[in-house]
Amino acid sequence: MTSSSSLPQDRQRLAESLRADALMEEDVAWSHEIDGERDGDQYDRSDRAALRRVAGLSTELEDITEVEYRQLRLERVVLVGVWTSGTVQDAENSLAELAALAETAGAMVLDGVIQRRDKPDPATYIGSGKALELRDIVLESGADTVVCDGELSPGQLIHLEDVVKVKVVDRTALILDIFAQHAKSREGKAQVSLAQMQYMLPRLRGWGQSLSRQMGGGGSGSAGGGMATRGPGETKIETDRRRIRERMAKLRREIAEMKTGRDIKRQERRRHKVPSVAIAGYTNAGKSSLLNRLTGAGVLVENALFATLDPTVRRAETPSGRLYTLADTVGFVRHLPHHLVEAFRSTMEEVGDSDLILHVVDGSHPVPEEQLAAVREVIRDVGATDVPEIVVVNKADAADPLVLQRLLRQEKHAIAVSARTGQGLAELLALLDEELPRPRVEIEVLVPYTQGALVSRAHAEGEVLSEEHTAEGTVLKARVHEELAAEFRPFVPAA
């Protein structure tokens, strides 16, 4: 017989057991929702004409240790896009790219909606009625953040947050967040901080609700009113703005100093007449994989957007033995925030100062032409339009053959490769050898063995055509630049 004192304990255990079962059912329901098993209400909502759901947004990124590491700060997001021009496929591709950005930032994409409008609503980006529908979707999916596929004004951010009752982030803030997570070098961190501050400065009033607002206060005759009761909100914002401007000025000075160091290295390479090649391209097109294939550099490779932020310069050799440098650069993306282009201008100068650009494009992307156009826009911004370009269509093993044919037909100077399998890399190296600028002066000299350093320089800085060791010295036939040719002049055999 159960004693009366044990009854409350039994009830407590039963309550705990029921609560555990309920939580387990909730977890199962949540996992079903992630797997795409949506209930009837959700399917009914997709029938709306103006706010259409986009299916299959999760990109299921693999091997992303960064995302796994950030599970604790994982956010559950709903994506929102405004479709103003182009086809519905273009709008869905743009939202799919936003989903990949969100997952790279460590978020879990629950849902995505697109609204057809002539232009974004100036108040709430999607309009007040659709903002209320979006609030229902946020409540229904249990999201804690809304990510908009565009740059929102401070007013749009505040108004949309007021309606949906969760945090609202725009595309620019999302890209800045990814850059902040991936920046490793001192210069990369400084550039990202500068871009974030440029973005935050005009948005201080609406940046969260932590900043105090001006209280106002009544006239001198009102009870409890008067000047003494006015809040310090405006003063606080002005103080914050001044501090941010001071910090930005300091960061600009630091970046300028770091740029000087890189300029010195670049001038040293120029002095030795080592040709330079810059790898540029859309984010996640496989630039770092290609660098590793060509040089064995061991640079971090991830199936993630913006895995590379700090430029990597490596020495490499053409099949004919000519030395050149290969620079991996930050990836570009459609609508790359202007603040980032400005902040990373010094890093992107590697592209402008190179002798040749390897423009890498993802051949497996649905519309690779859009990627090419977006990258060329940034190349134009950094003043590198005069540099010769080879279009490298990467991921050829995963690409649609028709898309590959179309790209190779449209681009005059293009080659299809796969950095993963090695397909087409021998042809790419041969093309590189052909396109790199060659030393202009051809020499034929007999160099004494005491001048071995000169022969080594001919190998390092020029192109050795033939080399023969005789009793008198080394008979060398090579192409070299004018300064080195002058040093070889004393060893030209008499006619």
C-alpha cells in the first residue's frame, strides 16, 4: 500500500515523465519539419499569389567545421526576397544564394518567401500587409531571425522588426558577419571592422533597442517637465558616432601601414621581374582548390562562401620551368556591399597589379554568366580592366555539358577544368606558360664558372632556352629582361 507521503512524489515523477514525452514529441515534430514533412496549414499558405514559398532552400553544406563549431549560436531564420525584375527562376536563384550565405554564417534556414513588387516598399521592404503574413510564418516556423535579400534602410529595419517581432538582418549585414567570422589576419580583421562601422554608422538609431532615445519633456509650466527631465538619448548617439568615426580613422591608418608592407613585397617581385597571376572569381567557385592544385600551397579549402579572406601569394613554375607568383584573392558575390569593396580595395589591388587574371567560374552553377558579370563589375571597380584574363570554368566534372559548351563558346579565352579530379589542369598550365609575359632580350653567352650566380638569376628571372657545360664555362642561351641582359654583356663571345 502506497503511503500518503509518497503520493506527491509520484505525481511529480508522472508530471516530469509527461513533460519529457511532450518535449520528445516536439523534437520529433521539429526534425520532421526540417526534413520537409510540412503540415496542411503550411501548404495552404503557399497558395498565396504575392508571397510564395521557395522550396528546397537548404543547401546541406558538407565539411564545414566553422558551422559545426558554431552550433551553440545557431539561429533559425526565414528568408525574404522581393522579386522586382527577371524571371521567377532568377528570384529563386538569388534566394538560394542567400540561403547558402545564411548557412555559412551558422544559421538554420527554415523557410523562404518571395514577393512580387515593382520596387521594395519604402517603409517595411515588403509592404505592411505582407509583413503581417511574414509574422505568421515566423510564428509558425519558430524562427528567431528574418533575413532580407537586399540592403535595408535604417527605417525599413525598424518598421519590419516592429511588425514581425524578431530580429531583422539584411544581406549586407549577413555578408559582413561571414567576413568577421572568417577573417584571420590582422589586416583582414581591420578591413572587416572598418566595413562594419561604415555600415553601422547611419543605422545607430535603429541598431537594436539598447540606445536610449530622447524623452522630450514638456514645457516649463508642466508638472514634472522642463529641461532637466529631457533624456540624454541624442547626446549618447552623437557620442557613439564620434567614437565610431575616431575608430574608423584609426583603422584606415593601420590598413594604410599594412598596405605599405605588401607594396614593398610587390615591388621586390617586380624588381626581379617575376610574372604575377591573380586568381579571381565568385565565392565558392573553387579558387583555393585551384591554387592548391597548381602550387601545393595547402590553403584552407571549404565548401563554404568566403572561406578565403586573406590573400595568399605562392610561387609556382610553368611546365617550361619559368617562375611566377600565384595570388588567391577574396571571392566576390552579387551586390557585394560597397563598404566591403572600399575596405578590401588594398587587398584587391593584387588583381589590378597582376600580369594575368585567372577568372574562376563555377561550371555547375545554374547561371554562371551572372557570376562572371558580378566579378567583372568588381574588377572594373578596382581598375583592373586592362589585365589579360583567362576564364577557368571549374567543377567541369559536375557541370551540365550544355552549359559548359555555351560558356566555352561565349568566352573567347576559356578552358574547362576540375580542381577536384585534375581534369584540364595540364592544358591550363600550358596556356598559362603561353600567356605570361616573356622577357624581351635574347642572349647567347659563355659564362665562367666563377659567375654561377648570374646563371642562377637567368633561371629565376628569365627563360633558359639551352644550357651546356664546357671546359671554359657555361654556354647559355636564354631570354632575359633588359637589366639582366646588361650584366651578361661582358660574356658575349667575340664574333
